[in-house]
Amino acid sequence: MESGQDWHTESYKGLEVHVTALPREDGAARWDYTVRIAQPGEDATSESELTAESGDDADYPTRDAAVEAGFLKGYAMVDQMLA
């Protein structure tokens, strides 16, 4: 599915947060992100029950900025799930 993407993974509260930055499809030099929350050891490219995309107008100027924003979103998703 998305096997060629550069996934970043961090453990958070017993789950894994996977984030990848994606260049905007409109050709602009801006970035979006995709987040997947998974059990430890699951592949980032496998389907996940909890998935999010930036889905807002907050385009990010660099790949690193998009990844950082993706992790913040992922942590918030885990916090909400465990609340």
C-alpha cells in the first residue's frame, strides 16, 4: 500500500505511533502527514484501526515539521483513546 514511504515510529503509553510526511499533491512545496496507531511490533504499512491525516489547512513547510505535527496528533489520539 504505502511501502515506499519513510515511516517514523515512537513508543507512547504502550502503543506505537507511526508517522510519515507526504508532499502535497497540488505540487506546492508543502507537506502533510499520516498517522497510524498500532500495537507494538505491528508494521507501519499495515492497516490500522486508528489512522489520521493532517486534513486541515495547516500545510507544513518542511518534512520534519510535518512529522513533528504528526507525532503531536498521534500522542493526542492515544491520550484520548486511553482516557
